[in-house]
Amino acid sequence: QVQLVESGGGLVQPGGSLSLSCSASKSISSIYIMGWYRQAPGKQREMVASSIASGRRNYADSVKGRFTISRDNAANSVDLQMSSLTPEDTAVYYCAANTDGRMYWGQGTQVTVSS
């Protein structure tokens, strides 16, 4: 079992940048996939970015070139750096861990992009 805690959300203007951080309660070095998801009002939760234990990273088409996921196994953390934000990026962002045959979720952090 692993607990995940996100931080770093907030209000940012269009075109701005924001960084999110996810801290895990245990070592993530053996966790196959760590990732970030988001859910906007009235929409389904969607994958934003994922970091595979092998080092490969995957991104949703909508965030490619703007978001970067970084995984620090020594610090048991996964960060998401977001730039060129648009109002369409407004959502609750969740950290996730795929391990032990199930998904674990953080409580979520709100990101609002608005002028």
C-alpha cells in the first residue's frame, strides 16, 4: 500500500507555468508506473503524464511539449512541470501509482487557469 500527497496547485494566468509535486509514503523505485491524471468538471478523469520504471515517459497529446513529468526515486516523489497553460488545463490533478495490481490515488490538487 502507498499513500500519495499532492501539492503545488493554485490559480495561474493563461500562458503561465505551475509545478505540482507528489510525495509517496514509501519507496517508488519498484512501482511500475507513477503518473498524473486530471479531471475537469463534467468530464472523465484522463491521464496527463506517466513515468515508467524503465525510464520511458508518456504524455497526453493535449499536453505534449508543455508538460514534463519527472520521477525522483531517491526522494520518493514525482513532479509535473506545466507551462503555456490554458483555461482548458483547469482541473483537479491527481497523482497515481500503479502497483500491487491496483491503482492508488492522491487526494487531488486544484489547478485553475484564468485571467
